[in-house]
Amino acid sequence: MRENNFRFGVYNGWLVLLADGMMNPSIVIAAFATQLGASNVTIGLIPALSAGMWFLPQLYVASIVRSYPRKLPVYNRMANIRTTMYMCLALTSFLFIGHPNVLLTVFLLCIAGSALAAGITGLPWLEVVSKVIPQQERPLFFGIRNLGGGILAFGAGILIRFIMGSGLPFPYNYSLIFFLGGLIYTAGYALFGHIKEPEEPVQPRTNVLEDIRNIPNMLRADPDLRRFLVARAFVAIAGIAEPFFAVYALKQLHMESNFIGYFLMVIAGVVPLSNLFWTWIGTDKGNRRVMRIATSIAVLAPVVALLTPPELPIMYLLVFVLYSMAQQGYGLAFGSYTLNISPAHDRSRYLGTMNTLMAFMVFAPAFGGALADHQGFKAVFYVSICAFVLAWLFLSKLRKDA
């Protein structure tokens, strides 16, 4: 049974990461919205909804699922909702092309619904993995998941480049992408649903309102948490540029739409090598060093975007190399640093608090869209550069030993 659980978990990761590559909100979905004529505010709202709606329910979910002996039924119910949302994306892009405003509204609702369901499944997924994958096997488990998923995500870029260059007219090219992505997600969720999860003793529910009221006291009492939160806030603000990298390439540099596939291939190709680099830095120098180096790399992405001339589109691929590499560093260090500064007796509340507060910060790209509408894309990139610099300064004040 344990071997089957391991395999189902790995195959789930491969398929979900493949689908994530095909449905990348900052590249594929943002490019689709751009061709529909969406405003920059709407384009900025797409990744903000994807991330924000994931973070938002964390404290509430943590207070509820602890009272369930098995968490997999929660995952399965939310997976059904996510599957429905993805299929709606494909259908609406096909059926409502003559009504772009209706299409965009339904589209955003589907993205928000899927992201909220994903946020609810996040904690149950971790709980199930912690129960069925022994601690000594987890590095191998996540390593195989991420390596295979990264290779498949690279393949997703090749597939999207093929679809975009196939002559299939808009919006049917995107409808096909969304339909295939939805099918792959469905298969991935179904595989994880086959895991045999043992029951565990239930714990009483906590009072989520009391946890929320206690957030100011927690921040006042813990300067490490407070400084870390400010640094993450500036990183989130700097993220206003992320959904506009692809849009800027299409609109201002006049790149062909099949470059979207190249962007995805670059992002996927960077992941395995950058993970090795960040693991080495984190092990040798600690999480603070990882975050500072990642910020130093991330700030170069909008700089390269500003400097790329229209006649040299190949240079623009460096934007996605730099930004993807930095995001892998943040992904490794943010969670690890939070765990390290959290008191052992209060770790769940620290994690839930950090994730809930981040829900509001990741809506920065929507404000970036408003800025792009009024001042242009270059203004968004300049704000991103300034925010990364401020983030680096606050990261320098964090503990070295965490």
C-alpha cells in the first residue's frame, strides 16, 4: 500500500505540474486576456486572483480540518470543483467569443473559484502526504515529483508553441489549451484520490476569529516575524510586473504569439538547475542569503525588459530566466524561514497567519494594471525595481541563523 501511495503522489505531481505549465496565469491566460482586449487592470487581476484566493482561506481551513480524522475527502470535493472550473474556462472561451465582456467576467469567476478550491485543498494535501509518505522518503518523493514535473512542463511549452503555430484561429487555439489542461488536471486529481489515507485522532477546532484578532499582538511581540512580513510585502509589490512581462512582449515588442511557448519552455527549463543552486546556497549559507540573492536576480528581470530592443526578441527570454530562477529561490526560502522563526508550540498559527496576510499583498498586480493603463508598462517595471531594492534592504535585517 505504501508503494502505491508513493506512486500515486508522484504521478499526481507530474500531471499537475504539466497542467500548471499549460495554464500559466501570468503567460498563457494573460496573453488570452490581452487578445480579448482586456484592460491592464483585468490582466493584473488574473495572477492576483490565482494567488490571493489560494492564500485567503488558510487560517479558516487550519481551524476546521484538524477535527477530521481523514483529510482526503476534503481534497476530493475541492478537486471536483476545480475540474468543473477548468472545463468552464474551455467552454466559455469557445461559446462566448462574441461577447468579450461576458467571457472575461465568467473567466475571472472561474479562476477565482478554482484558486479558492485550491487554497482549501492545500493544507489537506500536506496532511495526507505527511501521513502516507514517511519522513525519510519525503526528499525522494518531492525530488521525483519536481524533476518529472519540470520535464513535462518543458514539454507543455513545446505543445503550446505547436498549437499557437498550427494555424488554429483565435480563440479556438486557447480553447484547446484550456481543454487539454483541464483533462490533465482531472487525471492528476483522480490519481491522488486513490491514495489510502489512514485515520488519525481528531483535534478540537480552534476559534479562527480569535486567531485573527490576535494577529496585531503576534506582530508586536515578534520583531523577526514583523521584519520578514515587511520584506515579503515588498517582494509581493515588486510582483506587479510579473503578469505584464508577456503582455509587454506581445504589445510593445510585437512578438509573435508562439513566443508564449518559448517563455514557458524557458521557465520550465530553469527550474531543475536553479533548485540545485538554491539548495546548495540554503544548506551552506542559510535562508537569508537565498532570499537576498534571489532578490538581486529578480530585480534584473524588469531591467532587462526595459533594455530589450524590438529587433532582438531573443534577449527577452532572459527576463523569464531571471524571474523564474528568483521565484524558485523564494519558494525554497520563504517557507523554510517561516518554519524556523515559528515557536514549536505555535507553528500552525504562524503559518496560517503569514499565508492569510499574504492573501492581501498578492493583489498588487491589479494595481500594476491600473498604473499600466495610466502611465504605461515601463512605469510598472520601474516600480517593481524600486520594490525589489526595498525588499533587499529589509531582508538584510533578518536573522542569519533562521
